[in-house]
Amino acid sequence: MAGTNDDKFVLAPAPRAAVPVQGGGWFPVRRIFCVARNYEAHAREMGADPSREAPFFFTKPADAVLPVGSGETGRLVYPLATQDLHHEIELVVALAAGGENLTAEQARACIWGYAVGLDMTRRDLQAEAKAKGRPWDSAKAFDDAAPVSALRHMPGVELSRGDIRLDVNGELRQRGDLGDMIWSVAEVIAYFSRYFRLQAGDLIFTGTPEGVGPVRVGDQLRGAVEGVGTLALEVVARPQQ
Ligand code: MN
């Protein structure tokens, strides 16, 4: 483990990924886990069978986080290598603790709090990956692919209902209710813990409701989750190189 050998690194270590906390402070991000197709209507719009099959997942690197403080508007530079960048508004769970093979009750006790997140997706690259049976990393794990609002500290609280929505340029694009999630917050945490040793600092994106679609340079995004907060983001052009 690093920590005591800072003066021995041959390069300056990258700064630690973190997201702001409502009321002050920063939450250090360890890993980012994401659930796919956790709302039936979204599963259908992606051409999938919304039956209650086992959930599946993907990850993003911790430094894909684009932290956006309360009252701020984040700036998302339109990413490389896509002509079809999509928004997916999601409830994000932050963990204060972890473990392996957690029960739902143990999983609930690991909850530190919640944020509003966007699982930004290069949909054209995802379609290509699906068609060729390849991994989704190029579609999901790019730089700044995970804008996240300030976290609200809600230790041990499992959110099971509440409005989740995304407006683009003042127009409603996505709307759902947390109660529509196929797998509850505690079930999602417990599920990941069957495959990974979860730890404090992990973030989990819990899936998006229906209405995903493309964003363009100049778009103003405003996401909100009832009882958690809001996330404001502007899509800006990539600087000429
Ligand atoms: Mn998603």
C-alpha cells in the first residue's frame, strides 16, 4: 500500500479523486461501480427484456469523476471519439464502509450518503461494442464520464422513493421515481459485494430512468433527485489543439 513512501515515488502521484460534500469537506473516491438497466422503462428503450434477471454492471475509473459543487455549474468538455454523447441521470450512493457477501441489512449500514450523478455514455461506441460483443469501457469509462453533485450525508438511510429527473435547456428529458428501480439501493450494494470487496469511498451509480438521449455543445443540463440535491452542467466545446 502507498501512503508512507511518498518521497520514493518516481513520479508525482495523481491527485486523489473526490467529490464535495454539502456543508463542506470532500469525500475521497475509491472506485465507481455502475448498474445497467435498473429501471424497466429504460431497459425497454434500450431494446432489452426488462424481466428481473440478474443485474449486470460496469465500472468507471475513480478519476472519471467530474465534481460539481452546490450552486456551481460544471463544465463538461465534449469528449473525444464520439458523435453521440448521451445523458443518463442517476442516483449515486456513497459508501462509508464495505465488505464481501453483505446482506441487504449490512449493505444499508454501509451507506454514507447520496449524490446526483450523470452516467455519461458514448452511445455510438457502446452500440459498436454491443454489436461486436466487446467490453463497454470505451463507451463508459472515459475522462469526465461521471459528473457528480455534492454529496448529502444520510448515514444508513436507504432511499426507496423520490422523484429523479433531468432537464436539458429547461426541457424535461428524463423523469422517474426511485421506487421504480428493479434492484433497491441495498440490493445493489449487496450484489456488488458478491463480486468485489467494497470499501469506504466507493460510489455506486444505481441506473437511469427512461428518456436517455444526446447532448450537444452549449446544452445546459440540470438533474435533480428529491431529498438529495441538484446537479448543473454545461457541455462545452473541446479546445482547438
Ligand atoms: Mn447508466
